[in-house]
Amino acid sequence: MAFVDGFSINGVEPRDYQLIIAAAAYAKNTLVVLPTGMGKTLIALLVAGKILSADASNKVLFLTPTKPLAVQQAKSAVEVLGLDKREVAVLTGEVSPEKRAKQYKNLRVAVATPQTILSDFLSRRVALCDFKLIIFDEAHRAVGDYAYSFIGRQAAKSNLRIIGLTASPSSDREKIQEICDNLSIDHVEIRSERDDDVAQYVNKLDVDWRFVELPDDFRDLKALLSEMLSETLRVLRDAGFLESADVGKANASTLLQARAKILSALNARDVNAYKAMSLHARAMNLLHAQSLLESQGVSTLKSFLDSLATRKAKSKAVKALSEDFRIRKLRIKCDSALASGVDHPKFALLRDIVSDATERGQSVIVFAHYRDSVEKIKSELSELKGVSPCVLVGRSGNGMTQKQQAAVIEAFRNKEHNVLVASSVGEEGLDIPSVDLVVFFEAVPSEIRSIQRRGRTGRVRGGNIIILIAKGTRDEAFFWISRRKEREMKDVLKSFQPNDRRQRSIGDY
């Protein structure tokens, strides 16, 4: 108990499982896997407080993927650790390198984006050995060439304490191992909603799947896209770059495998590979168009088809596709369908769902993968009585700045709006308040994204989740893929769990 009593926090009473995990994380480099809303940040700050109180010269580095999340975590550090605001600094690319160099000398907790720390490390404005603890928020990003990976490997050379935080690492054992390797993790602490020490704190989530049938008007559009995709796949198959030309079996994974074969042929100077690369790009665009029709509707498909013709830097493949008479035919059919009031049945269902929720005074987040769908959904919901929607999208293209994103989130938090319509930017890295209802406008094939979306409700009280699915389409396939991957992730995580975990209690420390 003496060790547990050594944790220094301000005005917060940790739960038993948080103290147990913090004790383990203080002793070993630890990956903490906890459901959203179960206090991963508090666990990390418990360890930070212990380290900071041990020596006045000790410093902590808290890494987050985005600036808004960095601002949020800096605020938490001040409140939980009882530090002076001047001892905690948010370090991003918006702060000049010269100012950052000075801040490193005086702060106790640096909360930063990994790109900023990587730049300062390479420019020798900061040494990782200046810190005693590095916290990696959203640690599942520590794969490939993301900055977390490099920083984690460098930190290991300085014998620092490392903590990784995530709600959803991966369903792939190799990826989880890669995260652990890159962050020099030698211990994993995992809790699910069903674990005895966590279950009492988990709010009930009701998940409902709503299936819709595509209208007959979609058939002609889908048939034309399938015809074009099929003939493209046949050429790739006959050239030996694709195993099957079956449109039903075509997906991003099979086409990525084909791309790898084409690139290998290009390196071998195979003259047929150049045409194959162009056909591959055509197939990807057609597959995307079909997916848009099935999961999003006619209006989103029309926007995509229009973009093929208006892109400024068109590749030969896109140029040839946009000039195909069947694309022009598709655009005309889309216009005709929209003029007749035909679009995806999800929109009518969504209007009913949101109207019912807001009438009962509930707050709602609607997630949609595509920006065109986000705008369309906002337009549809704006017509409903008592519904005040706002939009949250990313920064790419003509998107929103981080300042605009923060303003929208603050307005939603202050109940100026009761519905937030968000693209994938709302799934991770932004401090979005918990809501009563989360609606997936489409199923997502990623178990990580699915878990993050669900985590936007049920933090403070019970919540509801509704997933809209177009029956008999890729939309439905994605739904089942996501569920399978979540089950696989739980099974894989069990193999990383210490054998003695269930026997440990606070008294052990």
C-alpha cells in the first residue's frame, strides 16, 4: 500500500484498477488497453505525478496525435497534478522553434505532437533523455513510419519509462507486437468491459443494427458500374495480375495485392505493367464509385463522378475513365434520380432516428466516412423541427482549421447544437463531449475505427448506438468484417495478458 499511497494527484479519487495498472506502469514500460471513458489518461498522470514528485528536476513528455488533444491533455495535467500553468506547455508546429527551445528548459510537463518532438530532436533542440517518462496517447499509431515509432525507438536508448495508451490496438497480432517493439513495451495491461474490476464502472451501451433495402432505381446504376468494373478486372486477370475477375470478390485488399504484383513487374521492366497500372487505377475508382452508391447514395456518387471530370491534375487513367460514355450516362442517370427525389433510404431512416432522439432531449453524433455525405446529412437534418446540426470535418482540401474544429466542438458542448455530423476526424484525437446517441451512417471495416466511434457515447451515462447498413452490399460486408476483427482483437489481446493479472490486487503493491 505504501507504493500506491505515493501517487500524487489533485482532487481525484482513482479506481482500484487504475491504481493497479498505474503501479505496474511505474515499474515497467507498459501498454495500457482500456475501453474509452475508463480513465487511461488518469492512469498515465498517476505515474507522471509519482515521477515528478520524486525529484524537482524530473520532466514528463506527453505525446498526442493532434493539437486539440494536446491542449486537452495539458489542461488535465494542470488539474490532476496540481501544477502551475507555467510548468505545462503545449508544443506544436504553431510555436516557433526558438520559443520551444526555451520552453523545454523551464517546463515540467511537455504536451506535444510527435511531429514537433521529432523535428526538435533531429534539430537538437531537445534530448529525449531530458525526460523521465514519455506517454504515447493513441498508441496504436506506433506502426510503420509514423513519428511515434522513431521516437519510441530513440527513447529506449535513454532508458526512459514509457506508457502507451489505447482503446483499440489492432486485431492483428503482428501489429500489436510492432507497437510493443517500437515503444519498447515489455508489459501489457488489458481490461475489457467484462472484467470484474472494470464492469461496475461501465455504462450500458445498447447497439442496434438497422438494415435498409436499396431501391430499384439503384439497380441500373449498380449494373452499369459492375459492367465497367468487370471488364477492367478481366483484363487484369488475363494479364496475370489478379486471381479473379468476379466483381463480388473485388475489394481494396485484392486490388492492393494486384498493385504489388504490377509494381514488381514494373521493376522487372515488363512493358505490360504500364497498362496494368492504368487499369488498376481505373478499377480502384470504379470500386470506390460502387461503394459510394451502395453505402452513401446517389448524391455522393454524383459528386464523385463530377470530380473525375473536374480534377485539375488528371492521370491518364482518370482522364480515360471520365471520358467513357458510360460515365456520362451514369451522371445523367444520377441527375434524373435526384430530380425524382430518389436517394439512399438511409437518409429517411436517419431523419426519423434523429428527430425521435432530439424530441426526447438527447444529443446525437452522426458519423459519415465521406465529406460529401456529411454535408448532405447536415442539409437533410437542418429541415427537421427542433434539430440544430453542426459539421465537423478534417483539414484537408477546403476543410476546417483546428481553430474552426475547436469552435464547433465548444458550441456543441455548450448545447448550441444538438446534433454533430462528423467525418472520421471525430473518431480520434478531438475532445468531443459524450452524447446520448451515436449513429454510424455506414459500417466501417476497421475494428479500431468502430471502437473509437462507439466510444463517443456511454462515458458519463448509458448510451445508444445505431448502425445503418444497406442489405446485400459491401456496406453489410464491412459490418461483419468489423465484428469479426473485434472478436479477433480480444482473442489476440488475451495472449498478451500477464498470467498473474487476475491474482493481483492493490495490496500487492
